Amino acid sequence: MADAPGDSHREKLFAEEHERLIASDLWWREKGSDLRSAAEAVWESWELQRPPYLMLCGMSLESLYKAIAVARGKRPRYHHKLVELAAYAEFPVAESDRGALRLLTAAIYWNGKYPVPKESGDLAEYGDLFHSVMSDVVPSSGSLRVLRPNNALDWEHFCRLWSVAERFFWKTRAR
């Protein structure tokens, strides 16, 4: 079947637009901001942190880290590993935030496209990661392990992660 008149012109226009959007740090930042707003709406509508909230938080930081990379003249990487994306963007992540970023990475995978990890070992790993970030161990006698929620990724704490990265984005862009 022959191409209809104008098909190659249309494909060229979409290819040019695609490249323009990939190279637009503001486009990536705005996508991250939109996802951050969605995370806030989810946070405000539920008393507890729910899987969609963590997924949206992770996705918003992913877009923001990609915006930083693009602002540095790099092409975005197409994966969801937040610690690696931050390193690629040359954005310094505090050691104390790495666990939260690893949890948000897992939330992108397991609270979105795949509602259940593909392997049982992944489920155990996610559970361990969730509890290591979102809970503190309460001292107790004996072998019983008591966990207390710590609000590590409540809205206030997430906003701190976002704000630090966003300030870095604007400073990077101004250079």
C-alpha cells in the first residue's frame, strides 16, 4: 500500500516535535509538576499513604531529574531508577534520602503498571524496603519486632525532596 500524499511530511513534523520535546527541560519539569499536583490531590483525599500517592511522587521526581539532565544538555534516560537518574543529572542526593528514592522507584514499578511484583522475591524486597523507609523500629524486649510509622514520605517530607531538586533545576537552567 502506497503512502498517502503528505504522510512523509506528517511523519517529519512529528519527528521534529518529538525531538523538540525531548530537548525541552521545561517540558520535563512541567510534567513533573503536574504529577506532583496529582500526588498532592491523592494525599489530601486519603488519610494514609496509598500506593498511587507513592507512585505519583516517584514519577514526579523522575520527570524533574530528567529535566535537570536535559538542562545540562543531556538526553533523558528512559528508566525509573531515581538514584541513578539523579546521578546522571549530576544532582547530589543526600545519603539519608536514598532509601526514600529507592522506595519511590519501586512504587513506580509496583504501584502502577504492575500491581503485583512479577516475582515473589520482588514482593518481599518491596515490603522490606517499604518498612525500612516508612517505619521505625520501636525498642522492645524479646524477639518481637515492633514497627511504628514515621511519616518519612508524607506530603511535607516529599515536598522537601521536590523543592531541593527544583531549586537545583532552576540554578542549573540559569547557567
